[in-house]
Amino acid sequence: MANKSLSKDFTQGNIIRQLFFFALPFMASNALQVLYSTIDMVIVGKFVGTAGLSAVSQSSQIVNFATMVCLGFSNAGQVLLSQALGAKKKKEMNDIIGTLFISVVILAVILSSAFLICRTLILDVMKIPTESYSMSMDYLIICSGGLIFTAGYNLVSAVLRGMGDAKRPLLFIGIASITNLILDLLFTGLFGWGVAGAAWATIIGQAVSFAFSIWYLYKKKESFGFDFKKESFRINGKYLGMIASLGTPMAIQSGFINLSMLYVNSLINDVGVVASATFGVGVRIDDIINKISQGIQYAAMPMISQNIGAGNKERAKQVVYKAWIFSFVFTVFFLILYVLLGKQMFMLFSDDTLVHDMSSTFIMAILWMFPAFAVMRGSGAFIQGIGNARLGMVLAILDGVVLRIGLSWLFGIALNMGFYGFVLGYGLAPYGYAIPSLIYFLLGRWQKKKTLAEKM
């Protein structure tokens, strides 16, 4: 590749060094992305209270369902781009990017419209506490209306990840985070707009970030590898089929996991607004920990894809092994941090002593989850990187439906363990993905699978 290109070649060189330095910007980006949504909860918790915390945590989970569906198709495009890059197919990359842009934007508009039309039904099904219902409605309407900006940012970031660029996504999320923080303090704190103010701050921050990213990439179009010509923004039937066949299982995978989280939320909402707020804060803290370590998976995935596309399967295996080493180190670090400072983390979000008291119950139950996520950083990146989206979907259904819903109901209701049981079931569910994905990788049958690059 030319030196001026934004893309990077991971088919040669020191894997440990490449993975480490490639993962760092992703870890920072993910930390900022979680901070982006965490800011809403911290400020709402301080200025609105427990009911506002419940509203933001519940409605953001609902909107996140649509975001994850769009992200499934964006990630499909990322895998195609990475394998095309590894196979040195530059012309195909331009066509893939154009098809991906148009298809994801159309999908975002459809989902946004559906959420706005069905907003009352959605909140009723979720059993939103009465105290936070109207605030949840405000947040849902505003964020659903701005879904195209959320999907657009994630789309651009996925394309850049597929090309091996980790720095630009960090720049774009940094812009969104700073904008969001300033507007959150202004709208929710100074103007007193409450939860609606937090929603507007979120959407405007994402819109500014998306607009800047498109402008930046247009200015750098030669090094980016997409010409931005009008005729390039069209759907190529061949690549749409490949994106759909890969992206549909990925979207279902993300959707099922998110739906299972909504189900667990609805069970906890029946316990009361304090339990709802505690779970919302706890999930946000876990998000911070998991998303930072997920930067390793984001880095490993395009590295694996490039090497699979180049026909270097042994090097792809080595990327998985190195990803496991990094992820286990970070998992141990975060486990120690959570055990020692978990309650203090909850206190950053809420002044409610009832939330503080319930936080210890949440922490004891959720700690079981982290070893599973450490395994998934390597094996999950591998399944996505080779383009086996159907297996990822099956494992996600096992995780999200069979185990997350089943175990939460078993422990929380059938065994009458209440709040602890609901969280325990939620925390144990990822083993349904981690263990089978580990076995699949180690068995090695995937080596006989035809690569996506060979189909282009």
C-alpha cells in the first residue's frame, strides 16, 4: 500500500506489537463511547434523580437495539473490506463501501420510523416504572429520531476498522464526547430540560461527529480509498447479497442479545425503581469495563480477516492466541478494580443510598461474567473475522435467549432469588458463546471453509 493510505497491512510483521498498538486507539475509542453515554447518566442522576436514571438506562437500551442491528450490517462490511484488503482487491473495496453506505442509511430510516410509530407499545411491554415513564418517552422519541446519525457514525468507524485505521474513529468519538458533555451540562444542568436535555445532547453530539467524519474522509478521499463520486453511492447487487448474507446473522446476533437485556430489564423493573436504577448503573459500569477490553477484539478482527483473505491461516491463528493473552491480563486487572472500588463507582452515578446499598448485590452476581468475556475477545473476533456469521448468530441466540432469559427467569423467579438471581442469570449467559466458540476454533475445521475474498 502507498504510505499515504489510511489502510494498514497486517499480513506481515510482529503480531504482538501490531495488536497492542492497534488495540490501544480502539480501547480509548470504546472508553470514550461508553463515557459518551455514561455522561448522560451521571448528569441525569445528579440533576434529575433516581427516576431519571431509570428512564435513561431503560430507553437507551431500547434505542441500542436499533443501533446494534445497524452495527451488524456495518460489521459485515468491515469483514468484507478487511478480506478484500488482504487479497489486494482495491476496486472491490470502493464498491463495497458505496453499497454499505446506502444500505445502512436505508435500514436506519426504517428502524427509526418503526420505533417512533410503536413507542407507546414498546414502553408498555418494557414495564417502565410509572415514576420514569414520561421521561423515558422523551428520551426514546428524541434518540429514535436521530438514529441515522448514530448509525452513520458506527458505519464510518466500521469501514475504517476494516481498513486497519484505529486513529480516526478515536478522533470522531472524541468530538462527539466533548460536544455531548458541554451540551449535557447546558441542557440538563443549566436549562433544566431533564432527561430530554440529555437526549438532545446525545443526538447533537453524534450528528456533529458524523458530519465531521464525512467531511474529513471526503478531504482525504485519495488516501481513504473511496472516491465519493455520485455514481459510487449505489447498491451493487453482488455485494449487497454478501453484506446481507453476512450482516443479517450479525444483526440478529446483536438484536437477540439486546432483546434479552430488555427482557431482564423488564423483570427487574417489576422489583421497583431503585432496582431499575441500580441495574441501569451497574450495566453502564460493566459497559465501561467490557468495552475497553473489547478494543482487543476490535483490533484482532480485521487482523484475522486480512490474513484469512491473504490465505495465511496460521498467522490468523496466532492473532487469536495473542488476543487471549491481552484480554486475560485486562480481565484480571478490571476484576480487582471492581472488587475494590465497585461501590464507589455506583456512588459516582447516584446520591441515592438505596442504590448504593443494592450495588453490592449486583457486584457479587455480575463478577461471574468477566472470564467468559475474556475468552470471547479472541474466539469472538475469530468467528467474525473469518465471516462465519451464521455460527455467531446461533451462539448469540444460545447466549441471549436460551441462557440470558432462561437463567434470569430460573434464578430470579423459579428459585425466588430476586434481584441477585436476575443479575446472576444475566452474568452467566455469555458462557453460551464463549465455550462453543473456543471449541470451534480449537477443532480447526474452519480451515476448510472458502474465504469471502475468494467469492469476490
